[in-house]
Amino acid sequence: MREENKQAEGSPEMKGARRQRQRDLARGGVARAMKEAQFIVVNPLHFAVALTYDPARAPAPLLLAKGRGETALAMREIAAEEGLPVLEYPQLARAVYFTTRPNQMVREELYIALASLVAFVMALKRGQRPRRPVVEVPTGLRFDGDGKAEG
């Protein structure tokens, strides 16, 4: 049975190599966008969104990259390498992920939530130690992991 399982799924070495290729592909696609990001918002393991706010570029925060699964993990790794703040707000990460495309401004309903995160990140960059903000996601923009509206 073990041998059949190995043949059906591949050896552990092959699975590891396949996962590494997927991670490398994921990293290549988002690495460029992550260079411009100011912070990322994550749902612990499954979702990640890279955001920036530059009033000269857009009047609202911009989504630079988003990822799910392996891409989200790659985004977390890049954020760590780049020294970007990784903010764990599951509801907000899913709301941005499911309502915004890359290089698009976030929805107006999410401005208040993201404004508090932008202020928090700016304070961190100035060397301050602000309290982690409490973020409320509007009820109509709450999603489960499959993208279905909650509640």
C-alpha cells in the first residue's frame, strides 16, 4: 500500500521539489510589487494583501499584490526580508482580497479600517511604539475562506 501511495502521489522528495517550484513561481510574481509595499495584512496562513498609501499616486490605499496559499506564504517571507510590517487582521485581509484587484484602490467602505493601519505603520516607521489598532470590517464585506459573504 505504501508503494502504491508513493506512486500515486510521488515520493516525498518529488513533492518537496514541486512545492519549492510553486513557491519560487509565487515569489517571482509578487516580489516586484512587494518592493513598493508599506505593509501587508494577513489571515494567519491563507491570505495576504500588500498595500501602500501614497497620496501623490492615489487618494486611497492601493492593493499592490494579493495571494492565497503558497503565494501568501511567499509574500510573508518577502515581507520579512524587506522588513515590512506584517499585520494579522483576518477579516480585513479577506475583505481586501475578495473585493480589490491588484493596482486598484481599496473599496471606500474599507478606508477607515485601512487609515488606522496606515497611521499605525507610519508611527512604527518614526520609531514610536503605538498600540495595535482595533479594526472593524463592515458587515457586508466579511467573507469566509471561500469568498462567501458571512452573516
